[in-house]
Amino acid sequence: MSRYFKFLIVPLFFFSFLIVQSVGSVLYADESKEFERKLLYTIQAISDGDVQLAEVLIADCMQMNPNSASIHFLKGSLFERQQKIDEAVASYLKAIEIDPEFSRSYYNAGVLLLLQGRTVKASEMFYELSNHSPRFVSDFLRIGRMFILQKDYLSAHRYLRTAVDISPNANAYNDLAVISIFEKDYDNAIQFALKSIEINPQIASAYNNLGVAYANGKKDYMRAIEYYTQAVEINSKYSIAYQNMGEAYFLSKDMEQSIASYIKSLEIEPGSAQANYGLGAVLAAQGKNIEAIQKLGIALRQDPNLAQLVKQDKNFEELRKEPGFQSLIDNIPAPQSSPQSTPAISE
């Protein structure tokens, strides 16, 4: 099948704008007890979402010590809570200006800059983070994933490799497998996914990614099915693995198992346009044209971006003779953007 999603749709891993964890480490020994007390109250107010109280406390702290890196960091955290991203970045940079060793400010500023698309400046922040705080594996894992979402695979690879160099990490190896899949380096994808499973055999998406690599890279669909099966044994609600299994069964010419897999995917996720599309292709291959057109209609309503694929997919050559198919084509809504594959990041 020439569908854009192939085997590569797995849950995304998003990050909160509100990065206040470990904020207690911003306190300095030379700050007064009263100032320290107010900082702790400010941390609590931000964590509780009490913006008004946090603003009052920050104003008090600024009067007491306007050159405290701690209070500028917390001011940045409050701006994040208020979705004032430019102001938050400015506050984190001010904290860094006051104290260049303030590693959490590099991280928070880098996250926001990256989400704004300012990748060069974000990379500068993350580079400084690696110099000042090289031990936080979770930070480098998150940074790597954010660069994957930005499709900057070179940067993602660098930070994920940093994570595993500090300490072997199953999720980081799995995400390295994702990058290799996008780069069509399927041999490395297999090695990274196997390393992930060696460390933690309960990561369902690592088995899914092994299936992706074997199906796309080696065209070994039965081996891919074995891995997809292991993925759903770990996570019975893993609709994408069932969808991928349906694709692999289709390519191995087992139509009944393909249908069963797509139906299972749709039972879990009824709104999956890709699963409905795949099911439509299987039904078309069986000559069940009316049912196939119905499934394609559902898929297109769920995701108009599939329109060009419907028009070009060779699996629908016979279906094109059907009046219902032509009517479907004529009424396809205009896609909002070009179809894109989605990163296969660990759950």
C-alpha cells in the first residue's frame, strides 16, 4: 500500500509548559530566611495555580532582592502559567545572566524557545545545560523527543545518545529507533529497539517499532506481525499496533486476519481514519466495493488529508469503475495540510 502513515503512528509524548519540578533547588544559602520563606510560598502558589497570590509574593521578593536568580526563575514559571511565553523566556534568561550556573533556567528557556520554533537559540540553551548539568538523563530524553517533534533528527539523536551515555535508558534507545526509522536506517532501528527491550521488556512501543523496521526495511511481514502481537500482549489497548498488524497481514495476503486486526483497532479507537482507510483497501481487494467505498468515506470525513492518497492508491484501481467511488472523489473536502507521518515515541 502507498499510504503515508505506513506503520509509523504511535502515541506522542508531549511536555507541559509548566516546568516547576525541582524548583526547590533554586534557593541559595546566602539569602535571608524571610526571603527564603517567601520564595517557598511563591513556589507553592505557582504549583497551586494561585496566580494572584504568586504575583503579590513575587513583587515582595523583587523588592527584597531584585538580583536574585531564584525570583527571576519563579517569575518565568509564573509567566508560563499565564501562557506569556516571551516574558517567561526573558525571565529565565535574566536568571541565567545573574547566575550562569542556574541549570534549570537553561532547560526551561530551551523548551519554550524550541516550542516557538527558535531552534538555534534553543540549541544554545540545551548545549549550556549539558555543560552545567550533565547528569539529568530525563532532561536529555525530553529534549531529544522535542527535537523529534520538530523533525530535527540530528539534534534529537545527539541528546538521546547523551542520555544513554550517561545511563542506559530503555525509552531513549526506543526513541533512537524512531529516528532511525524516519531516516530509513532499519538495521539500526532494529538494534536500538532490541536494546530498549533488553533493558525493559515491557515497552509495547519498542515491539511496535521492531515491527515497523521489519515490515518497511526487510519486507518480513510475518516477523513484523510477531512483534506487533507482542506489543498488544503488553498493551491490549494499543490500537496503532493492531492497525500496523492489519497492514502487515494485508501485505502478506491474509485478508481475513487483516480485517480482524483493523476491526480490533477500530474497536479501541473508532475515530482512526487510517484504520478505516486500511479496512477500505482490504475490502476493495476482496471485491466488496460498496463496503470499501463506505469505509473510505468515513476515513475521508475523519481526515481530509487522505484525499490525495485515495486518488493515487493503486489498491483502488478496480474501485474507480464504481459510480459511488467517483462520487466520493468529487466530494472530497480540500485537505488543510499535506499528510505527514507521526513519530513513534515511547508511551
